[in-house]
Amino acid sequence: MSLSKEGIVVVQADDESGTQHAIRHAHKQNKKIYALPNNFGKEYKWVEKYKPAKT
């Protein structure tokens, strides 16, 4: 699967969403994953799994 050059924007995706496929591929390809604020605070596991490491 080829994604955009820069990364993806996740408008809304729960843990069972088909968008998880795109999120996994973006992560594997070291692409940025941008998530809109409405994805936070809902206990979605992917939000924690793919959040950037603190520098």
C-alpha cells in the first residue's frame, strides 16, 4: 500500500475502524500520522500506540 508522501490525517477512527489499516501502513512507512482532537480522550488504543516518542 502506498500512502501520501507526507503522512495521513485521521479524522475519526475507533479501534475497530477500517482506517486502522492505513494507520498501520503509515507507521510502517515512517510517515506522519496526524489525528484530529476528537480522537483523544475516548480511550482509543491506537492513539496511545502510535503517539510520538517524547524527545
